[in-house]
Amino acid sequence: MNLWQEYKRPTTVADAVKSLAAASGPALPIAGGTDLLLDLKQGNHSPVHTLVDLTFIPEMSALELRGDELFIGAAVPVNRVALDPLTAAHAQALVEACNLIAGPQVRNTATLGGNVAHALPAADGTIALTALDAQAEVAGVSGSRRMPFTSLFLGPGKSAIDKTKEIIVGFYLARSIPHSASCFKRIMRPQGVALPILNCAVWLERAGDIVKDIHIAVGPGGSTPFRATEAESTLREKPLTEETFANALDVLLGQAKFRTSARRASADYRRHIVGGLFKDVLDTAWKRAE
């Protein structure tokens, strides 16, 4: 049995959206397809009539500076994100996250947009983009719009994007500024493919010994990608000392909603290890920003 009936290859974002809307049956966009094709083959996804291939759209494969921002198309493979000098210069946390996604063969095919579209609260690329305060460009029949990155998610595996009518075009990140840096790390348990027990990303700007600004993301810290906004407020405009870190960790533990996963770790274990991971990531970003 065929996994789909029609396969479209549009060359513009507008044509891709039209192809989705005009399909005579259930339609979905596809780029890397490393998860979607497997789900279709194994019967873990409802039948699809039309697949709309996004990899022939130049806009969605772009990785470039646009004014004061870095643009990464949603169809850019994660290995290209990991290796590109622009992401190394402006989004080091994202480079580190992409280097940890699956294995080399998957990274050569899987896309950053696909990593995000699954709406998993601890996806490596998603947590890095959360800490980097990314914005997403989304296209539909009424045109394109920008939205805050975290508003793409409704719950575990539940995206705010209607994949049958809309596509994520790409992501915008602020260009690096002096005395700013980011870092991503995770704790994982090998299970064929290493799955994260917990991951963390931090972006910060420092002014001497003062944390001028900071973004903190932890996964999974809730049902959607978790931004530790209260811990950020605890650290912002303060010196980075053992005392301020301890206060920030207490606040983070109070805000985060860690959950138990039978395949990965219990909520209690995650609460136990998050302090060490958070401090490691924070210290690395702090030193990089010096």
C-alpha cells in the first residue's frame, strides 16, 4: 500500500501553502521526513493523501544574516546548522544542541523545523531556540506572520501550527552583541539513540561582574518548552555569586514542573540533578561572554 497518493514539489512558500490547501485529501509538509516517514510506515500516523516537499524552496533552505538578525530556514538540516560559521558566531547554544540530535546520518537529513514542529518540550533544538529568544515566521493562506517562538507550542506533541494549512518558514535570532554568549548541555542515558534526561540552555549578557540580561531554558520543565523567567529575574542586574545562583536555583525549582518519564527519569531525579547542569551551563556561558 502506498504511504501517500500525491507528492508536490513547490518552489515558493506561497505555492507550498496553496498545495496544502488545494489537496484533495489529508496533506502534510515534509522536509527531512526522518520521523514522519517512519510514523507513516509503522502506522503511527493517520493516512496522508498529499505530501508537500519543502526542500525545493530557497527561502526555507536559507541560513543568512538579515540586518540585525540571523535567519535560519526551517528546511535547513541540523548538521548544516551545527557546522555553519554564522551559527557558531551568533548562536553557539544552537550549534551545541544540533550536534547532539540523533546520529550523523539523521542530522544530515533531519531539519531544524522538523525538530520544532514535533512540539516536544525537551527537544534539543527547541530548548536552545527558547533560550536564544527566537521568533518564528509562519505562513498560511492569508500570508506570513512572525510570532514568539514559545507560542508555537500548546502541549506535549501539540503544535499551535495547523500542519494541514500552515508551514514554519524559519526562525529569526538576534545577532551576537559584545559580552554576550550562550551554551547548551544535556544529561542523557544511551538507549540506542541517546535520549535526554534533562537539558538546559542559557544566553546571557554581562557587564563586568554583573548579569546584565539572561535567558534560561530547561527541558522538560513543563508541558511546553520551559523558560525560567522567574530565575532570570533573580539573576538580572546582579553579580553572579554563589548566593545569587542559589537563589536563582531555588526559584527555578519552584517554577519548573518536572515530570516522570518511565523511559528516561523520575521528576524527583530531575529535580536532584538540574542544579549541577544549570550551574555548568551558566558558568560556561559566563566565561564565554567575558
